[in-house]
Amino acid sequence: MAARIKVPRGARVAFQGELGAFSQQAAERIFGPLIEPTPCVAFEDVFGALRRSSVTAAVIPIENSLAGSIHQNFDLLARHAVEAIGESLIRIEHHLIALPGVSLRTIRQVYSHPVALAQCQRFLRGLRSAEKVSFYDTAGSVKFIRDRNLTSAGAVASADAAGMYGLKILRRNIEDNRENYTRFLALARRGRFPQGGEKTSIVFSLKNEPGALFKALSVFALRDINLTKIESRPIEGKPWDYLFYVDLQSDLRSSRCAHALRHLQEMTAYFRLLGSYRTY
């Protein structure tokens, strides 16, 4: 595992959700436990905090191994002057959490983020008398139960969230699929941290002509650079034109990667380096 990114003790790191969220786990894995985790209500607020420099860095989820890409965050990456400085994969373990003294048979509502509820369908189907209620955040649903003293409700969230808010875990690992991982990116304003690492992310657009994408991607194949992801997103205000987000298994500081990116820029209508970074 790479050495953690050095930030001052107590540095503020923004993430979406409440304390105890999976994003906080990713932030502490990348920056260490001495940061000040800074919760934000929405992903737009996370990027806004970076723009205003009210935080040193931020962490966002970008892709889940089961649910796929988080498209909103791809779009926000393209709109804001930030760059990726690190990446972490977090194993997502969902637990059913409730107030102390509450039993499984008395639960009538289960709160959580809709993706978390969807990932625990098999277990939740067994709670036939419990309504499944979508909430904006997994850890936030635990906090909500505590603050409202809901003795007939449970939440699906992490063990960290249970400990953070003093609730108990009724059932552990209720997720349908144990191969459930979320990929998180650490972000900072451009130029604040050194670039370089085993992964590089870019975004570009192409002219709408035959073979354009094939030619663009061939600059990597010719240099034996592996692509670990390619994602297309529509360009706002330009129907049927797309941005292509690509992750390369290569370091920006290598001549091979640098030559490939220069070659690519010769044929793109738009190009931007999103970051070259290490994995934590």
C-alpha cells in the first residue's frame, strides 16, 4: 500500500454524507486518521468546498463494483477545476443497525440510501413487516434513528456508523453479494499536490467522424498501456456529442504515458488531465 498523502494535522477533508459514511473510511485510508472529516449534504457541496478552499481535499465515490459508475460525479469532475490525487477501494459491508434494546421482530421501517437497500434485497425481503425507506445517506439514516429515538426502525449502514452514533448491530453483513467494493477518488484544487502514480485519468471529446474513437484509443494500444475503464457521458447543450473518461494503468511521469497523451491531444476536440495518482 502506498504511503498516505501528507496533509497537516487536522486538515479538513470533505465528503458527502454524515460522519461514519464509507467515504470517511476512504478519506482516512488515504490521508490518515488525524484529518478533520467534513460532512457535506450533496456532492455539489463537496466540490463547492474545494472551490472555496474551505477544505484541503475531498473524497468522492466514483464507481461501485455492483451498481456501476456514479454518473453525477463524472459530470462534476468535468465542470470543476480539481484533480485526482489518490484512489482507494473500500469493501462495502452493510449491517442492520438499531437502537439498543430493539429486536429484529419489532422493526417496522428500514432506512438507508437506495443503493444500499437494493444491495441487501435478499435479507430485507425476509423482513416482511418492515417498510423500506430511502434516505440520502447510509450513515445519515443511523443518525436519524438516533436523533428521533425511533424504537421501531432500523438502518442499513457501516459498523463505523453504528459505533459513531451509539447504536447496535442486529445483523452483520446482510449484503447480497460479498464482492461489493466502491472506488473512491481523493480530489484537491489543481496544482496543490504532486502528480504521478500507477493510475492516470483523462477526459476528452472527439470529432464525430468514422474511426475517431478507435484511433484515439490506439495511442495506448501501440504503447502497451492498459485501460482499466472507459466511460462516455453526454455533453450538456450538445445533443449526441460525448465526453470520454478513460483510466490508464500508467504513470504520467513515464515517457510512454507522456507520449501517448501528446499523441491523443493531436486528434481530440477537447482534452483534460484529471489526475495521475497512487492507490491506497
